[in-house]
Amino acid sequence: MLKYFSLPMILAVISGTSMALQGTLNSQLTQKTALLSSTFAVHLIGTFATAIAIIIWKVPIFEHKWNEIPWYLYLGGLLNVIIIALVAFTISKIGVCNATTAIIIGQVGIAVLIDHFGLFGVQKIPWSPWQILGLILFAAGAKILYR
């Protein structure tokens, strides 16, 4: 039971909360500008904030061997642009609850596959029948939440 109140779990909940807030704010920004304009602005602000954090915490970013890292690990940046744009678009079309529910279903579904197959170098954690049942119940709950 304590693992549900561990620091990583609490931080994950904060992350999820931040995602819902971020999507809502980005969707509203998109309504006042345009999808690609708001996506660009959000990433520009994020880049600036990250640069400040690097300076404050004196992160040695030039000491890494960036050219030795597998190319596909850099796709997170491209995926981030896609995520920001699609979340901003879908929230304005189907609402925060529906979009967030669909996002979470997608996240959990692919997370189970990534863990099970140990994709991208993560620790292999085979799925269990309970996880499959959990996904089914989760999907049923999403259907009930969908308005």
C-alpha cells in the first residue's frame, strides 16, 4: 500500500495533473491564436525555461556524448510537438475529460506493451492477466466517462 504513496507515485500524479492543465491551457491558447503558432510558442517558452534550469543547476550538457546515443531516442522531441498540437486540438473538439481519458487509455495501453517487450531499452516487465483485466476495466470506465 505504501508504494501508492511513494515519491515517484506522487510525482507521477503531479505529472498527470500538469498534463491535464497543460492541455487545457494550450487548447485555450490555440483558440486565441492558431494550432502551430501556439505549439511553437509553448515550445519556445519550454526551451527558455529549460535553459534557465540548466544554468541554475549547472547541468553539464556539453559533457554528454550526444553522437553516440541511438537516433531514435531523440524522437521524443518530435513526439512532444505532436502531443502538444494534438492535445490542444482534441480538447477543443471533445472536451478536457474526454480527451484526457482517451490520452490516458493510449498511454497505459502502449506502456503495457513497452514494459512487456522491454522496448527502447527499458526493463522488461511481462504483463500479467491482471494487467489485461485492468486495461479492459479501464477501457470500460473510459466508455462510461465519455460524454
